[in-house]
Amino acid sequence: MNEIILSNGRSQGKAMTEILQSDEYKKFIRAAGISAEDMQYFAAKISAAFADTTKATEQLTKVSELIRSAAQDLNKSLLKVRYNNANHVNPFYRKYQANGYIRKGSFR
């Protein structure tokens, strides 16, 4: 699991543990009337939300890679068409013209 490193060089998990274990924080929680069960419930909800966010981010990454790959394939195909259609001439017209099927002025 990747930990977030804070600007002071400590990991977020360690910093949160220190905050949660401080006496001042415990007094604040007791004064607010929040029970240990409530804290566990909200901690579980937050953990589940982060897990869902991580899964969604992974799926978005996969989709973006597929889109990038498809865009590259499309670009290659367009470059082939552009190369084959040099001077904006229809390649089928050029083929028939070379074989003598189309005479000047007869292709409309």
C-alpha cells in the first residue's frame, strides 16, 4: 500500500496515529459526544471510500491507455491514407486511369 509522505518527511499514517493518540484530541472527541463505535463506523466508511476511489482510478488508467492506443492506431491509419492519396487523387481513379479504363473527360 502506498503511503502519503508529508512535507516534514513523515508518513500520513504515522502522523494520524500520533494525532489520534494525543490527549487533546481524545478530550475533544469526548466533549463532542462521539462514541468509539461511531469512530470505528466512520473509519470503516472512509476506508471503503478510499478503496472504491483506488479501484476507479485504476479503471480510468486502463481506459485512458486503451484510448491512447486507439488514437495511435487511428493516426497510423490516417497517415497511410494520406500517403496513398497524395495530391488528393482518388487511388481507385488512379488505378483505372493507369489501366486505360478512363479516358480524359469521361470520368464524371
